[in-house]
Amino acid sequence: MTVLVPTMGSLHRGHQALIKRARTLSKEVIVSIFVNPLQFENKDDLEKYPRSPQLDIELATLAGATEVWFPEYEDIYPGKIETLSAGPIGSLYEGVSRPAHFDGVLTVVNRLFEMVKPTHAVFGEKDFQQLFLIKNISKKVEIISVPTVRSGSGLALSSRNIRLSEKEQESALIISKALTAASIEKTVESAQRTLDEVLGQENAFTKDYAVIIDEKDFSIATQTSQKKRGLVAGWINGT
């Protein structure tokens, strides 16, 4: 049994949680580190994506990885790239502002699966839309999900957090505050209203989307939806 933990590097405790979960499944845990150009629409964002290969090796090994793999672009895409389509769900929410993003994610994940041939792969729930789409294309690999890991203050751990100042990280806490406030509401309508109202209290936050979805099909949740989830994304002072 081989478990793959695909990452783009700049590892943190959130990634370590994925690796630790993988280690409960198998003694063979491969962590891949590849910054995938196909999922970046903005070249500047790609160039600024944080990279820390030596620290990544140390953190992955400490968490239980048996191999840390740094494939080159030519390894992943040796010839003509056959891009996978994320379909209609890939054009919602995150896909509105990043129209080719999920096609790029699915394409690289599919290539990693082809190359490693894992029995299982572990992904975080922080990128829930991504997780949903990967589960839909995975035929031979069992996908294991791990809940979002947060700092003591409530901020979801992300490699991009390093680009935020301390003050901006405090501003970003508005997302977890809004989700927490919405979660105790009695109806979907009141939860959505609370989500929007709390997010609107932070001037540094620019909303990309804030919705409560039905986990089954990513439609807008109704009161009869069995599993609901709040999805929020945005920018803090443009980052």
C-alpha cells in the first residue's frame, strides 16, 4: 500500500497533518512537491509562490514521510499536455475568478497518480471544491480528507499566509469569525446573512465569494440539504 500526499511545497502544520494521516494508512508515504504552472492564471502569483525545499524535506520527514519527491516540469509534462476538464462545478465559486485553475489541478493530480500509482491519496478540506473535484476523477485511488488545520487564533494555515503581515493575518481572521457566527444560525438564509454581515465588518477584506453550499452537488444549500458547508474566499489588501 502506497499513500501519496501531493503538495506544492512551503509546508506547514497543515501539510504535516496530511502526512501523519497518511502514515496511519501505510508505512510507505510519498510527499510530492511540485509548483504546478497549469493552475496559475497569474504569472506573477506563480513566481511569488513561496518555496522552501530544504525545510520541506525536514518537516515532511518529521511528520512521517518515507520519500519526498521533487519532480521536474518535464517529468510531469513530458510532451503535449492533455488537460482534464473540471466540468460545470469547476466553473463555480473559485472557478469564476480563476477559470483554468481546477483544470490545472485535476491535470497535475491525474499525472501524479499515473506516475506514483498510489492506493490512497490525502488532501485537506481547506480547499473543499478542489477535494470534491479530485474525488470525482479518482477511479483507482482512494481519496482521504483531513479537516482544515488552524492556528491558535483560528486562521486557516496556508502557504500563502507568509505573504501577509502580522496585522493582515489578524484581518484575515474575519473569515473564521464569519464562518463560526454563521454556523450557529438556525436557517440557511440567516446563516448566509450573518456570513455576509460579519465579513463586511473588515475593511481590509475584499470578498471573492461567500456561500453556503450543499456538499452533494455544490448547489446553494437549502434547509433540506443534508450536508451544508460555508465556502469563503477573498483578499486581504489585494493578497
